[in-house]
Amino acid sequence: MSEDELKDLVIYEDDDFEQVASDDLSSVRHAPMTDKDTFIDTAKGTLIDKSKLSPFEQIKIAAQQSGTEIRKPNSGCKHCYGRGYTGITLTGEPVACTCIFPARTGQQLKQDINMLNYMQAMKKKQKQVRNNLVDKASVMVKNEFEKRIKTDLDTQTGGISG
């Protein structure tokens, strides 16, 4: 199946049959890929069975439907060996490899680093708050324990302990 034919495919769920003109696809409900799903080629108006498509073609169609940009698989990838997917789940859905997704831009990498720094600062703050709560709780337990000992001594000695 060529790239142009893949661009014209739409995920169609068999349970919810909706009459949709091929020009207006905004009302088509895109469901996650399952065994009962088929694809409609909007250019030809034919149904294509999912089992006839290769796993990478299924990934291409799913990426197109979700608006995700993907590249051709890296032929030297040690994870997928140039197939574009690392495996197939028990339900028959392919697992996409990371080599088909575009590389992160410099701005995205800066955002990632900033988010990591923010998360580390939040973890540090949470740890400080937790330690403060533990310290307060231990002081409260210590004070309560001292009060109990003092009341026990007072009752045993008749109030002479000071």
C-alpha cells in the first residue's frame, strides 16, 4: 500500500454505522484500534480489513488519525531492526518504536529540563514538609508519653513527684 493510499484511510468502527460524505469527515468518531475495526479508503470508498495491513501501516494510520507526525523507521535501530515497531500485543496492536517519532527540538529539550528541575524542587519541598510533620508528631508523642509517666507516678506516689 502506497503512502498516498494510506493518507486517505479513516478508522471506522463497525458498531456505530454513520453515513458520512467523503468530503466531510469531521463527524466520524475515531475509536482506538481493536480487532473489529476496519479502515475506509476515502478516495476509493472501499473497506480495508485491518488484518491485511502490515503493522507499520497500522501505526501510520493511527498516527494520521491522532495528528502525530512519524518518520520512516531507522534501518540501524537496535530496538525494531528497521521495522518501525518493537512488537505486537496480544490484541494484535503493534507497539511503535521510538525511532519513528521526530527528534526533540532544542526548545522542547529545554522545557523537559525545566520540568525535571521543577519536579526535583517539588520533591525536595515535599520531603521538607514531611520531615517537619514527622518531627512535630514525634515531639507530640514524646510530650504525651512524658505526661502519662508523670500522671502514673503521681497516682502511685500520691502526688509527691514534682
